[in-house]
Amino acid sequence: KSVIRSNFNKEITIKVQKLQDLSISEYKVLVSEKNAEGAPIIGVIIPGEVYRLDYSGNKLLAPVAHTLNYTKYNLALFGNLISQSFKDRSLTKIGEGTGTIVQATRYTYKFIEASYFLNVLELCAAISLSVGIFNLLPIPALDGGYILLVVIETITRKKLSDKWLNRFVGAGYIALMGLFVILLLRDFLQFGFIQNVIDSLSKLFGRWM
């Protein structure tokens, strides 16, 4: 605040670092606006649609409300990814919108490096919630797949034989494991995970020697 006040009607340089790739961008800003109290202010314009979550009215139920809002967001995100993939007839969007433990580890490291410890907790909660929602998708081998089987058996009034059930679940496991391996290899190559581990170990052993 003191920097903004002392540079009113002056141009200042703001540096923004992205957690994704740690790249730094510089922006020239002219401090020329004041708020209702007469204090100089600057703002940021974010392109696209922006949602603001405010739980100040009921802090007691804020965790529950935030969980519900995040669940709605994840469902909408999954729905958009799937619909866009069908529209484009490509799995590119789903591939770009999903990640593995490699990606989660990378972002956790970036948060800790930037001292955003609360973001680490929020990331853990987001991963847990996302996994729970993913588990409810109607895919064989997931809980959502078993729910789909129950619905089918209820509609047809016929119980699926053990032979077809094993094939159904087995195909789901193979598809999920194949998808996991593909995404894991993509994250390894995209983020240079192996090289980062080698560099980190080199720095660690370098301090001890």
C-alpha cells in the first residue's frame, strides 16, 4: 500500500510470476485511480468469466459451502471436457484437463517454494474431491460403473452373468491403466520430471559435500 501511495500519478512496474512455469512477466501500470476513502488503488482485469466466492456472511458453514461449490465446479469442468471432446471428435481436451501425481507434485513444490502453504492444503482437498467425483463416472471398474450396472440390471430385470461382469470390469481396468500410463509418460516428458529430480538431488548432495 505504501508503494502505491508514494507513486500516485506515476508509472510503476509490476512483476508477475506464474506458478506453471515460473516465468516472470512485467507490466507497466499508471497509478491514477483512488477508492472511496481517497487512497490510491490499482486493479487487475482478468479476461473471461470470473466467479467470486464470499463466505463472510456465514463462516461456520463456509467449509460445507465451499465443498459444494467446488463439487459443482468439478462437475461442470468434467462435463465441458467431455462435451468438447465429442464436439471436436478428439481426446485432446480431456488430455489437457487431466494430470497425474507428477503434475500434483510439481504444483505442490511450486506452492511450497513460493510459501503458499495454505494453497497446498487447498490443493490436497481439491485432489481428494476430484478423485471422488472421477470415481462416480460411469466407467467400468469404478464405483460409477457398478452403479451403471445396477441401473441396467434394474431396467432389463436381468442379472448380468459373472462371465460378462468380469469382462466388463476387466476392460475398464485395462482402459484406466492404459490411460494412466499415457498421462504419466506425458507428464514426465512435459515437465522434465526426471531432470528436475536429478537437479534437486545434485543440489542436495552438493550442500552435504
